[in-house]
Amino acid sequence: MNNTNNEHFLRGKITATRVFYAVLGIYLFFGLINLDVIPIPWLDEAACLEPAVLWQRTGYYISKAWPTPGTEQIFLSYPPGIMMLHRLTLSVFPPDVFWVRLPFLLIHVCSAWLLFRIFKQNLKLDARWAALLCLYFLFDKAVFEISRSVRSEVIEVALLVAWIAVYTRVKPMRNGLQAFLLGLLCGAMLLTHLKLLPVVAVISVWYAWQGFAWPRLSGYVMGMVVLPLCFLIFIDFRITELYAQLFQHSMEHSAGGGLHVRIYNYFIGRFYPVYKEQPWLSLLHGWVTWLAWKQFRAQPKRALPAAVWLFAGLVWLLFLGPYYRYFLPMYVVGLWIVANWINEQKRLFPNLKRRYVWPLTGLMIFPFVTRHALGLIQRPERDPKAALLFLESQVPKQGKILIYGNEIGLYYAAKHHNVDFTHTTSPDHFGFGEYDSIYFLTDVPHPELGIRAIYQPKQYALPDWMYVLGRGGTFANMHVYVIRSEAEWKSVAKPFYGWD
């Protein structure tokens, strides 16, 4: 390479790095501005936060809002990773939407930064390729939405990226320390979600097979059992209840139908309708699967990401429900496979002046732009502080109160020890006679119920296409109903439980 070409190459690498950090800063900036309004509090967010709120309030690790039997004695329906993060947050910050979500946004941005460093330094990828892969990941519609919506995938991705960073580390590290760290990260993954069990299994078998040595393997196993063992001690080794609750919840989210249905759902069905704006995802997934198969056949001893994609992916295909949000940790593995392919093929970075690049870029960032635009325009009707002030004016300060329905009710309950909260779908741990007042929050009119008030903040008329593409609800027209009798209480729950 002559001096002129070398200068262009170095300038391109420096520019790519600067562009990546600039875009990451913009991503974080807008994320912070709209952190409490897109989305408004929703079911999954409240479901994982509620046990932490009760843990802080009562000192017991329980849940009253989850429908799984036994959670009112001890909560074991979901791995504890996200609840422990919530508990830590609540011990430092107030129980506000912004502060609850802030750790997840910061973890997400740090994961993208670390992934960029892995590609550029550990895998020796051209900085331009590294920036392109990481920015593509950041602006994926589901990835962008998950970054602020308080789901365990944010933690899963962070732990997996950290594992890849230690595994691919260029600077030498003592084998014993590296093995222990890799095991520790795998143990942490086991506490985030059951879907990572096959990922950890493939990684662990691969690590043992790659260079079997008792000191190295014992360090890995020791690291992997530390955190799960701490959790088992915390729950007094209630293994039977742990299995019963986890099994029931996981069965509700498992794959269904025949093999052909599961194959269709895994490769195509789960990308729709979330990916009407980004229709290439199914094709991209098929291409990465083909790359993984080629890498595994050609270099089986060095194709760890290919093995995870193929074997853990097969378990997901057969048993995991077809929800694209579940796929985010495997997305990182797919990027690792593509990075290896670029290195193996010595692919030159494409000329971004080609005409098709800018329309594709526009399509990629369109969900990001529309969602943030909606957050800014609709702030008056999405503002959780204003909605909570409205509830302060409607809910009595005295007596034992139950708020039922819209998830903003959990944030209200977190600030008032005389108030409990439950979801619309799970009232069965609560009895009508246990409370002085029950309030039902919903945007669905119920003429047969006694209405107390309707929340009507300032609203702006927007084109229909913005609602369709931006998605997400607001607090506008939230009805506050007073449940006056047990018959009314059961009538509201009947669609979910078939109560008479």
C-alpha cells in the first residue's frame, strides 16, 4: 500500500471512529430527553418492577401482581437479574419512570461502545466496518425500542458482549482469571432469562472442548456457580417452588404448532408486524444462518459464534415463542459471525457514495426519528409526572387502596405505602373485601362502572401515518373508575379469568 492510500485508509478509520462516537452521543442525548415518555409505562416494565417495589417496601421477595400461584409467598416466576437491578436502583433513586429506566439506557449505550471496541481492537476489524455493524445494531427498530423499555434483553446483551470481550481479549490474561471471569458472566446470564440456557450450554461445552485442562475448567465452573448459588441461598433452596413457577411461566411463552410452523415463525413470522419498516430482517437472518453453517463446517474449532447461532438457535426454534424482542442476544452473535466473515474474506469497505446507501440509511433511522418526534410532540399527554399528579387528585390519601389497570398505577403505588397495584390480567391475588377503595385505570370505556374522572391533557392532532409508524400509547383519555361491588370487580376480570 503506497503512502497516499495508507493516508486515506488511516483518515477513514479515524473518521469512522469519530462518527460512531458522535452518533452514539446523539443516541444517548435523545434517549435521555425522551426517556420517561417513550414508551409510557407498560405491562412488561411494571411486571418486572413490581417485585422489586414490594421487596423494598416489605423486605420480602414477593409479588402480588403476577398471576402465577405462590408468588405472594416468594417470587420465583422469573429469573432475578432484572429485579435485583431494579432493587439497587430503588435504593439509590426515587421510584420515577426516568430513574428506573436510566440504568437500562446507560447499560445499552455502554454495550454498543464495548461491541465497537471488540470489533475494532480484539477482532482487528476495519473501524469503518466496526462502526457500520454497531450502528446498524443500534438503529434496529426492536433494539432501539428495548433500550428504554426496561426488559431483561438489555442486561442479556450487556453480559454477552462482556463475555465476548473477555473471550477475544488480545492482551494476555492469566488463564485462571480469564476462565473465572467467563464462568462468572455465564452464571450471571443464567439469572437473566431462561432463553440463555442453551447459549450458556453451547458456550460452556465449547470452552471445555477447546482446551480441556482441569485448572482452567475448574476456574470456569467455579465462576459459573457463584451467582446462581448465591440466589439459591437467598431463596433458602426452595427448588420445588422455583421449578414450578418458572415452568408455568415459561410454558406460557413457548413455541407452539408443528415443526413447519415453528420454522416459519423463527425465520419469518416473528419479524412481522414489528418489521414492516425494516422488511429485510428475514433475509438477513437467513444469510447469517448460511454464513454460520459455512464457518462451522470450514473451521469448527474456531467457529464459536457459528456454533451458538446454530445449536442454541435450534433450541430457540423448537421451544422459544416467536417474539423478535427475545432475539436481541442472538443478534450480537450474528454480528460477531458477520465480523468474522469480513475478516476471512478480507472484504473492502464499500463506497458509501453509491445511490442506494442513503435511502437505506433513511429507512434504518426512520423508526428512531419518528419515535423521538412523537415523544417530543406528545410530551404533554405522555408525561408521567402530570399523570401522577392527576392520580393524586383522584385517589384518597387514607385507607387501603388498590389501583388496577394502567401501569402508571404501579409508580403511584411505589410512592404510597397504603396503595397496592395489579395488572389488568392478574387480579387473582387480591380480594374485593381486602380494600377500602379499588380504582380501575383504563382507556377502554366501561359504561356499567362508576366513573370518577377522565384524564384529558393537552393533545396535538397528528397525521395517521405518525401514529402507525411511531406506535405507543399515551395517558390521554385514561378513565378512572371506582369499583363499587364484587360483581363489578369480577366483571372487569372476566375476560382474563372467566370468573362468574
